[in-house]
Amino acid sequence: MALVSMNDFLPKAKAGKYAVGQFNMNNLEFAQAIVEAAIELNSPFIYGVSEGALKYMGIEFTVAIAEAAAKKSGLPIALHLDHGSSFEVAMKCIRAGFSSVMFDGSHYSFEENIRLTKEVVKAARAMGVSVEGELGTIGGVEDDISVDEEHANLAKPEEAIRFYEETGVDCLAIAVGTAHGMYAGEPNIHFDIIEAVSKAIPVPVVLHGGSGVPDEMIRKSIAAGVGKINVNTENQVACTESIRAALNKDAKIYDPRKYLTPARSAMIEVVKSKIQLFGSSNQA
Ligand SMILES: [Zn+2]
């Protein structure tokens, strides 16, 4: 199967009240772990690729790995640019074979964000590529982008609804209190914002910073209208902790396969638990 746009599965997710996971790809082992978990549970999923990860892996390898996963699994998989910062980078990804892009114009003014997102939607739609927009600023650290708490602005429902109506995005990330990276305590998720926006627009709301959010909060978010949830940090932690344990156990290890194999297995378990929590098992 070829890579698909998020429109292949997100409308079904919203109607069926479950969420599809975006699991970020940082290298080959991440990609393998994510698709293995999805094969076991027969779930659609999204490979998220940040601009930093794109630089690290190279765009050709990124697309080739995702295409291989789609071909091997037969599952509906979208290859999605995460937090694209410009029209140019979105187009570069689409030309290289991405089936979906996020344009993150949240650091622009509201009107400028609408104007720029509209341009991306117009070009992407012509190529059958789905688009995620962002409104409000999501706090935390992702790649080299750091947003501190006081600059993390919650989305205003009436603005989010107007943003959807003017841009026609296929899903909408809104800042509702989650953050990228690790949480010091529990996040304070504003379910009322999710519900107000989701009720008024036909496309799902996206929850960024899904790592470390308690299961009950995830379930409540989905019930309120979240249809796509992003997870990266939990896989990074599982991967690195597993490698650290393997190296601490045996200082003489030099074959990377000896520590990458358990790291990959640890990530498979993380992704399986998220797919089950999100409710997307057997929805492929
Ligand atoms: Zn994000």
C-alpha cells in the first residue's frame, strides 16, 4: 500500500470517537518499532517527522523508510511533516513524497497565520496531501524550539473555529494545556476548549505533547473531540533508557545491534500501549 493522507482515517476516527496516534520517527529503529506495533494491532498511524529529524535522517531516507513500512504492512500510514515552519519546507516535503504536512504558523499573528496556512492548504490539496494547522502556542521544548509557560497561550475557541472556517485544514492543533517534552507534574488540560472547538468544526482536534499525559486525561480528551494524538518523548525515553541499561550492564558491548534490539522492543511496547489507549486497534 502507498502512503495515504490523514483524510484516509481521521474522519472515521472523529465519527468513531477514537484517536489515531502520530508517532515521531527519529531513525530506522523508531520507524520499525512503530510499524511493528501497528501491524500487531491492525491500526492506522501517522509517522511524524520534525524539521530536526528531517535534517538528521535526510529527506530521501525518511520517505524511503516510510514507504517501505507502508508496503510491508499494508496499513494506512501517513507521512507527516511535524511543525513545518514555512511554505517552502512544506512544499519540499510534498515533492519528496510526504502525504501530509503541518504548517505551524502559531508564532505569527492570527491573521498572518490564517493567510499562510491557507496558502499551504491550497497547494497541498491540489496534490492530495492533508494539512494540520496550529492555533495558540504549545509550551515545552521540541527540537531546538523552546516555549516557556508564560508564552504558551491557550487557544480561544471562537478564534479556532474561525481559523478552521477560513483555512479548511484537515485537523487542527490547539493549545489546551499540554506541552512538548517531559512534564514536571500533571498537565492541566482544558477539556472545555477541546469540546467547544470540536463541536463546531467537522475535523478532529489534535493533541500535541501526548507523552506523559495520564491515561484518564487522554480518554477524556478523546471523548471531548481529540482525533489525533502526538507521541514522541515517551519513545525517546524508552529507547534511551534501554540503551543505557544495556551499556551499564556490559561495558564491553560494541555491536550496536546488541543494544538497539532491546531499545526497539521497548518502543514497540510504548506504541502498542498508546494504540490501545487511543482506541485505534483494528481500525486499519
Ligand atoms: Zn507538537
